[in-house]
Amino acid sequence: MQILFYSPDNKPEPWLAGLAQALPEASLQVWQDGMTATDVQPADYIVAWKPPAAMLAGHPGLKAIFNLGAGVDAILQLGDALPPNVPLVRLDDAGMAVQMAEYATYAILRHFRRFDDFELQAQQQQWGFLKPNDKADFSVGILGLGVLGSRIAAAVQHFGFPLRGWSRSRKDLPGVACFAGDGELDEFLSGTRILVCVLPLTAETTHILNRSTLEKLPKGAYLINIARGAHVAESDLLALIKSGHLAGATLDVFRNEPLPRQHPFWQEPRISVTPHISALTLRENSINQIAGKIRALQRGEPIAGIVDQSKGY
């Protein structure tokens, strides 16, 4: 069994050691930038994050490509370079869902309990009472009800917020008012006070958070984006915060990363910026999941996490 590995954001050695322990029968190779197909043995499986198109060529017996993350927008951009009829498999969770639930819960409570306002007071050495918010008026809406969105909903439920969720296809989650499809998006937005975006990035969801949609949120609403930066029309978001229609935003992802020093988000006190850390891929969990799926494929068994490339997730 030949496995070809590539990840420009990670040192390969710990991944190779983990894969070798989980799959001792496998022969492991690392793709280096500048290589061609003749530089490596044809692979049975590719394990990669943001692979170059050249890496995917020259593997006639390729059985699956494993994406080292839940989001597959970067690899789908390769288009025709993706080998036809070869399953593209994303990580189902690998520890990311609970991290996103932690992040979203923190951001929701920080805004609801007015800790962001208290921080601004403290910076000005002010000691003052701020009227608490009414939880009944603070419905939390989750945009995207897959593995990540469902886990966030379960975490937030413990605090008693009214919960709403929107997805492309109909979902049914206990304690969540579920909306589906374009025809129900406006209704979902109009009743959402804190909006959490965990949508996959596709052609349909690029710039889904623009002036038109964000204005559907009630005045004083708040945005938390932990999906992809390209979901947000940045100038529209900034304008709606400055106008007072939106109370602010917590943003972990951006169209350009690292966020440029001159970007206006840095200067807007009602926008909290974090450097794409809401959920990190946990190596041990990921290796165990990938190894388990490879063994299942070797046995001819079905696996979860195969991407519908026509939908983009």
C-alpha cells in the first residue's frame, strides 16, 4: 500500500510516524514542492492539505484522497486536476467540532453578558453598571447544521438561549427551530440576534453574508464567523457595524490571511479578531480516523465523509 502525504502547514515527520504506526504495512512518501509524478511511486491513497495539482497526477490505482480538514473548498478549486471517480474524503470531526463549540459558546456569552463592553470600560478605567441583556431576546441562529453546527447547537442549549438553525436541506434537531433552503433564509435571519456561521464554502455560499442578508438581521444583531472568510462581504459588514445596524462581530476567518496590518477590521473596536484558531486539526485523532477509513476501503466497506463534489461538501 502506497500513501503519498503533503501538508504545507505542518511538519511531515509526526504525521508520517503516526501513519506508520497505524498502518505498518504502508509505504509512506512525502510530496515536495517542485516534484513531478515521476519522482514518486504511484499512490493508492493521498493524504493532503491544499495539494498542488501536479501531486494528483500519475496515480492510476488511486483509491481515495483524504483531505486534512473538514473544509474542502481549497482542494475543490483544483477542478479538473482532481482525478475522476476517485472519492474525496474529508475529516468528519477529528476533535474540531468540540473546539468550534467552545469558541462559539465563548463568543456568544462574551457578547450576551456584555463582557466586550466591560472590556472597553476597563480600558478607559471606568467602573460602571451596564444593564444585562434578556436571554429571551437573544436567539442564537446557526448557519449550517452539519457535524459542526449540530455540535454548537448542543453546547449552546445548556445555557437556555432560543435556538434556530438553517441548512440547505431539511434537518431536525431537538430544541432547534430548523429552517431550510433559500425560501426560508430570510425568516431565519429576521429572528436571529446572534448569528453563527459554520457553512461550507461553495459557489452558492460565497458572500452569503452581504448587505442584503445582514440587513435582514434585527437591529443590534451580532455576527460570529468561524467558517471561511469568503462568506463575508467585508465592506458591507463594516458599514453595517458603523451604521449601528449590527452591534459587532467576532471573526476568526478572513478573505486574506494573515489579516493585513492595514485592514480596517483592526481599527474597529466592535470587531474581535482571532487568527483562524477556532478549531485546529488534531493529529492523533485525524490519523486514527484516516487509518480506520483506509482499512474499511481495503475491506470493501463503505465509509463516511465522502464529499459530494457537485455540492462542494
